[in-house]
Amino acid sequence: MSDERQALANTLKQAISARGTTLDAVAQSTKVPRSTLLALMDEPVSAVLPERVYMRGHLCVVARELGLDSAKIGELFDLAYPVKEKVGLTPVAPRFSTGSLALMVGLGGMALLAVVLAFTRGVV
């Protein structure tokens, strides 16, 4: 367990005990799932957890309920659960040039028009 996660977990546990409430009561009053609260308090959880952005939102709701500074708790969360870098995509040149693509669209449109006209005149 990282020090940042431990600090976040301890802050939440201390706030819950200082308020004289329980984890279940906080889960019920905030509508934040118990499994999410357990994960934020760094307890082992076998549930599927929401994405990071939703976890952070849940944490801010819980922080307000417990009378904690949401900004400070958000900073602790950001340190404990840093944003993972996403692999960037490299731009690929189009397979067709703009002119040839326009030609294909034009020919396709004319072919479609020919089929529609053939059906409306009863040729086929």
C-alpha cells in the first residue's frame, strides 16, 4: 500500500470515527456503494469498481458528508491514484486522395440514381 493511499484511508477512517458513524451509514446517506467506500479506505474488495473519475466524485460526496475539505481530499486522491498516461495514436495518411474519393462518391451516386430510375420506369 502506498503512503498516499494510506493517508487517504486514514483520513476517511478518522473522519468516520470522529463523526460517530459507521461505514454503512455513510454509504446509505451518500448513496455511494459500500464496496467503493471500502476501496477508498484501501480495504480488499472483490467488486468491480467504477472508473477513476467516478471514484473521485464519490470521494468528494463522502468528504462533504463527513465535513472534510473536498479540495484537500481530492488532492490526496490524485496523489494516491494518479492519472495513467494513455497511449497516443499516430496519425495515418488516408488511403485515398481527396480527388479519388470524390470521384468514387460521384460514381457511386450516379450508379444509385441509375438503379432508382430503372426501378421507377419498370426496366428491370
